[in-house]
Amino acid sequence: MGRDGTIRDRNFTVVGGRARISAADLPPADTKRWVARRKAAVVDAVRFGVLTLDDACARYALTVEEFLSWQAAVDQYGLAGLRITHAQEHRHHQHAH
């Protein structure tokens, strides 16, 4: 831990009790399987300025609405909210076909 209370790790830095993601933590641009942790990494990257919203959407072929739904799920329910969102999306796709 640094004198300023910063904890540094190989993958992230904690400042003021919040983890900060680095570019090395981002999922690959060609990610096809969006597990909750990968979605959370993209949300954190935008939140902490590693990527802009536009960059994240372009890099991962997301709509702004899709990203904002991930962000809202994290804000309301944490990582578990992204798992719920995935289950709901899966059920929606099954009914659409």
C-alpha cells in the first residue's frame, strides 16, 4: 500500500476503496461470450476513463442502450445483476425463435 492509501496489484489499483481497471483488464475486442465479469470490466473501464462510452461501444459492437443496461445492472445489483441480465436475454432469445 502506498503512503496515499493506494493499493496496487498486477491487474488493478484501489484508490479510496474503489478498484480502478487498466487496459490490460479489458476483454478482447472480439469477445463473443459475455460473462458477467467481462461486462463489469467494460462498465468499469468506462467509469474510470480507460475507455469512453463511444470507444467501448465501437470496440465491442455494443449499442449505447446495451451498455447502459449493463451499467444500470451493476449499479443496482452488482455483479449478480449482470448474471440476471444474461439469463433474461437468453430467455428472450429463446422465445423470439
